[in-house]
Amino acid sequence: MATDYDAPRTKDEDQGHESLKALKSQQHGRTALIDVEDADTAEGIDLPGADLSGEELIVQIVPPQQDEFTCASCFLVRHQSQVAREKDGAKYCRDCEG
């Protein structure tokens, strides 16, 4: 059944709810039990066949090309066709100008 959230509330609907104090007193009696094992830590998780401990990440950094610019708002490198506005030598992309 669909609920009309814009409709004014009647007092009859609110009478069935318990008071805040009653709900809080019921909550104090409850405790959460969590089943935690010693092997559930991040160190205990091994990916199958993936021993990456001796690997190095090598990334080649390429400077912006002549037909690219760095947006002064989001700092992403974009193609010149994405320039929406240029102010005081700073260029802004279409996504940031919006």
C-alpha cells in the first residue's frame, strides 16, 4: 500500500507507538553478541596465489600534453575541448562549471 507522506498526520496514528523512555529501557536489557575469531583480522586474510609482498608499484608519470590542461577546481587533467571558462590564467572544465 502506498503511503502519502505529504498528508497531515492524525493523532490516532501516533497512539500506537511506545514512549521514548520505554524504548530506551528495553534497549538497556539487550546486548549484541559478535562472533569474532582470531583469524578474522586483516593480516589473516590471504588472497589465493597472490604473494605481493616483494612487489613494487612502478608508475610512469606523463606531464600534461600541449592539448591538455589541469582544471583549477577539480585538478583533473582534461583535453582542451573541455575548457568551459578561463579566469586569471586558470582554466575550468565543463564538469566543474556545470
